[in-house]
Amino acid sequence: MPRVQLPNTPLAPNRGRVVLDTTRGPMRVTAKYDPSFVPPGGSGEKGVSGELCVTPCVVDLPVGRYRLFFSGIQGSESSFGDSDDLVVNEGTTIYRRAPGRYRTPSPVDQWGPAALGVVGTVAVILGAVASRDGNGAAPTALIGGGAAAMIGSGIWAYDRSRATQQDGASTVWRLEP
């Protein structure tokens, strides 16, 4: 459980206490209440929408469904964002989020494929020049190897040019009174 001080005040009816924490350092948490969902026997009481806190923190919210938005704090290692859904019930809930990751490719990622493409092109040119002299198998091997290197560099460049995304994961558990 995150190291936060739980309030000593009892919860009001139709409210839940949520301990919010993230695994990659402090993050700003904003909530948007989803009024389209009311549990059977539940009230149509409006929930909270807006900024809640900076993790780790404790908030008391009306019972209901929320979309939580996590954003990194400027200048920190956690300058990224994520979102998740949470159903708040009466009682105390611990919510811990491992935010997802999104990686945009860098031009530096293309240096290896570009170098392999240049080597393949040079091999094809040298093989073509040598084949005019009628040297047999060596020029054919150079042309074949160069073509394979050029094809490989294209596949490698495509793979390195794609962004990667890893979804986040949440762990939620309730504290028994």
C-alpha cells in the first residue's frame, strides 16, 4: 500500500475513499465522472469532474464510474500521460496504476539500416562492374549479397521507423473495515 495518511473522518453515505498511486513517480490525476452509468439501486448524484490530486494521494468521491486521466509533472521523469476507468464503491479502495508507454522513433534509429543499405548498394555496383570482366561466381555472389543487404536494410528501416506503444495496467483492491 502506498505511504499516505488516511483521513480519520468517517465516509459520508454514498461515497468512497480512493487511495491513488502510480508506479513511475508522481502524476497529476484528473477525473471525469460518467453520468450515463448508475448502478441498480444507486442514486443519480453527480460525481466529481476535474483535477483531483498529485499521486500518491487520498480522495473521497461520490459512488459512480470515473475516467481517470494521469499526466506527468513537467520536469520530472514521468512526463507522459495515461487514462483508465475506475468504479468507486462505498468503502476504501486502493488504486495503483502502472502507466503505459509510447515511444516515438528517433532519426538515430535509422543509422544502422542506412549503413547496411549503403554496403548493399556498393556490393551490387562492385558485382556489376566485376561481372563485365567475366569473372564468374564472385560477381554473382556480390550482386546477390548486396541485393539481400538492401532488402534487409529496407525491412530493418521499416521496423525501426514504427512507434511502439505499451498499454498501462491497474491494480485495484478494497480495504476491509
